[in-house]
Amino acid sequence: MVIRLVRRIAGTTAVCALGAALAACGSAQAPKSGSPAPARPAPTTKPAKPPTLPAGPGGAAPVFMNGPRTLGRTVALTFDADMTADQGPRAAAGEHFDNPALIATLRRLKVPATVFMTGRWADQYPDQARSLGRDPQFEVGNHSYSHYAFTGDCYGLPTVSADRMTSDVQRAYTALLRAGVPHPMPYFRFPGGCYDRQALRAVGRLGVTAVQWDVVSGDAFATDADAVTKQVLDGVKPGSVVVMHCTRSAAPTTEQVVRDVVPELRKRGFRFVKVSQLIGETPGHR
């Protein structure tokens, strides 16, 4: 299970930290008789378990599209960091599958966000993956390793075979941890948003919640930022999940869209949250 794997990593980190503390104590001079004992460091606490939705029939992964419509004007911006397993040569030739300006704008505007990252993207940009994973303003979800589709006929994407679906998601989590994302979330976004019962059962073995969206920004391959901005503003409702992209080459207008959308939605009374908060507000979550 993904959550169990994350806990194991977190536990290992805690043991290492404790070992370092004991080593430091051993090298320090012992207090004189009658002297007050040195204060003990406050115990560390594990991060809270992220909320998920209950599994469906036969252990199928549950599908989350949006939060409650009646619990305030909240909206989650999500960004897919796409990169397929065979795009390494294109990156080496100078194509940009990252978007540092977008992340800088989100930080400057203090907008929390959820990034769904492929393992291949984390392998290509480990420093950026680590920075996002360790920044409390963001949370990192799983977007498969290779961005291959989990069904046939999905926007022309190559497909991953049924017997490799679960291992592909596991491979992505391994890549995220290797890049330095300490607590990847138990949330999975299907490449292209394409899934069927077989795919839901395959990823359900890992205990993840499949996260879709109810607002399509249309930023993929778009060149008109104003049109994308209008589509987002027209679609957002309380509890909405907006899908955008974090790849300069495939979504060149997204940073400008964020600069336009964020102040307007705030003017309309919306508050930005991460996907985990919306799931945590959904009845029946665990």
C-alpha cells in the first residue's frame, strides 16, 4: 500500500534523526552532579494520514471529481506535470517539460495547489520535484510513471498493458520518493483522465483515490491565454477541481492564466485549497 510505504520512509527518517541526536548527546560533556538535566527535545509527530475515499466494489479505486458545493466557496487548482518515458531525448535537446515561472507565480500569489507528477518528470527534474514535495503550499500526487493511457483510444496516447498498470503506479511512487518527495499523496490521476473498471481495480490495489476534475481549463496546447482564463472562470463552482498543466512546451499560457484567474476568483469570494482539503470535506471520507 502506498500509505504504508510512505509511513515506512517517514519512520526510517525519524530513526535516523534520533540516532543523530543520541550521537550528539554522547559527544557532549555530561552535566555536573546537582546540575539540572538538559531539556529533552520535543517529540516529533508523524504527518496526519491524508484523507481518501472508500474503495468501490471489488476494491476498485474511488473516483473524486469535486468537493461539496455547500461548504463554502473553495476551489482546488491542480497541475499535471506530464512527461512520457520516451521524451528524454527531447528534454536533452532543449524542450521544456517543466514550468518554474508557473510555480514561482503560485508561490508569489500564495495559492496552494496539487501537482500530479509522472515518475518520468520527477526523474528529469528531481530538484524541482523535491522543492514541490517539501513545500507545505503544495502536495504531490501520482500521475503514473510514463503517462501512458490506462485505456485504449485516449487522445492518441500509447497504452500500458493491464498486467502492468499497478506496477506502473508503484514505479511512479518510487521515482517520487527517489527524487526527494517525502510524502507523496495517495491520489492518482489517470493520464488523459481515461479509465475503465479494469483500470480502477488495478490502481485500487494500492489504496489510492483517483482524482479527476469538473473544470477543464483547456490550457493544453493553447496559445490564447484569455480564452483559457474565460473557460476557467465560467466553469468554477464551489468545490471545483480545475485541471491545468505544468509543462512549458505543451501549455505555454498557463502561468499567464494563473495570474489572471487567481485575483478574479478571489474577488468573487473564492478561497484556494488543495485536493486533500476537498476530499476531507467530502461525506464518507476516511
